[in-house]
Amino acid sequence: MSQPPIGVILAQIGTPEAPSPKAVRPYLKKFLSDRRIIDYPPLLWQPLLRGIILRVRPGRSARLYSEIWLKEGSPLLVHSLAQRKSLQQQLGSRFQVELGLAYSEPGMEQAVARLEASGASRIIILPLFPQYSSTTTASVYDAASFAALGRRSANGPVSKRHVPALRFIDAYYNEPGYIAAMKQHLLDQLALTGSSPDYFLLTFHGIPSRYAATGDPYPGQCKETARLLAEAMNWESGSWQTSFQSRFGREEWLGPSTAEVLQELSGRGICRPAIFSPGLVTDCLETLHELAVEGREQFAAGGGQPEQFTAIPCLNDGEQWIEFLAQTVCKHAAGWVN
């Protein structure tokens, strides 16, 4: 009798179903209501969220999404499904790979249900976040755990008796395979475009400084990833730096700000910058618009020539990246697979 497959859930945050205010609003509501993301007391935060933010932000976000939306749908979903397909091919029939999104469809509950329907009682959760943060990694840990337990929250009612065994893959920000995959990806992309950057900006999604001060290891892991990548690429000191994007709200966030750095580059004598986000492995609104479109505009606003600006896409379903993910899954399946 053959073994049931080992389940693998590629865990991501999520995306709206369409580039419209009507579709963006419920996605933002769910995302911004998670206290892993915004930890303000609900009695203070929810009136602000529902009374102001969800009235204004969905329209603006929908306009941005419409500029980068693909014929097949949301870029994040399209690329995530391609990652799932490629990883399934790498792992073979011993495993069953599903995509699970924390705040949209296909959700974690759907992913767990599909795996259990195939007989899988052992599931590996693979967050597509190389650097750990309570706002990303911990959020998908929560979503996957509640889905496996048959609950929607820690205090929710129990809807199932048998709970599958779960293994969570930790941050892999300094894994040689991840660094090597990024190095090859950068070399391939620069060769493809014929670019010869004179400066590299490695940008990561930001978090409030308060989160880091109270125990989130994220900024240190980002800086170590950047150091290892620069070392692998043989970049000289002074030819690269890190920054943090996507600030939200009025409190202090990690810095320096990507937008501010881009506006200053030309004044520092930098003519041909390239921007890449090691922490985002799947192209989405952040990389395709905030970095590639707005980033170019910010560089130009500071006096740079926009045609000299290079935005490097995410790893997406690149072969070496998927091979690294497959090796990571197999390592964490030790004892579960013959």
C-alpha cells in the first residue's frame, strides 16, 4: 500500500480578486484587521480603519493594481501558482503542494482541506518570506494553524476532531541555496537587459521600528541577507546599500526609506541604479508598481535619467530558486518520507 502524500503549503499573504475598489476593500479589511499587522487596540483602530481608511484607500489601491494587472489575473496569484506548479514537479508524487493565502483565496482552509482529502495527515508549511517577521511569517503560521485545527481564531469553535501534524519551516535568510539563487537570478537579469548598474539598492518591506524594538528579528535578518548577497556578487563597499519601503501610518518605521534614498541617488553621483527586493520572492504590487514605476519616478525627481533606472523582478519560479525550495522541503520532511 502506497504512502499518502506529504502535504506542502506554499504560504503567502494574499491579493485582491480584481483591480476594483469593491474587490480591494474586503482584502484590505481582513489584512489590516490582523493584529499581527496592526497591533493597535481594536477599540481605537477599527473605527479609524472602517471610518476613514476603507473609504479612501481601496480606490487608490485599485488604480495602482489596474496598472500592473495581468491578463491571467493578479500578478502575485499568477506567479504563486507558477511557483506551486514548479515545486510540485520538483518534489514529485511523494508530496502534494498547495498554495495557501492568509487573507484571500485560495485560503489556508482550502489548502488544508485539499490535502486532507488526498489523505495527507502530515503537512509542511513553507512561508514565502525568507526573513522572519511577526507581520508575515507569524501571520501565515496563525492562518495555517487555525485552518488545520478547524478554527478561525484561537478562541473559535472546534469543527474537526483529527488534526494533521504540522511542521513550520523557519526563516532561511542566510541559507547558501537562497543566496546562490539570488546571485544567479541577478546575473541572468542583468545579462538579459544588458544593464550595467553603478549602484545596487536592496530594499525590503518595512515594519514599524517599535516592532523591532520589542523583539522582531526582521531588520537584522534583512541586513544579513543583503551582506551575504553583496559578498556573493563581489560588490565593492560603497556600491550598494539597504533600505525599507512601504511605510504606512504616522509612527516611525525602519529606515532609511527607499523613496528618500532613490531621490538622493543622482545627487550622490549615481547614474545607473538597480533596485531589487530580496525579501519579496513573488512579484506583486510592491515590486511592479511601488519599486519599478514609482521608484523610477522618484529617481527622476531627484535629477536622475529614468531610462538608466533598472528594476529587477523577483525570483518568482526561477529554476534555481525552486530547486532550493524543494531541497528545503525534503530536509524538513525527514522521518516522514522513506
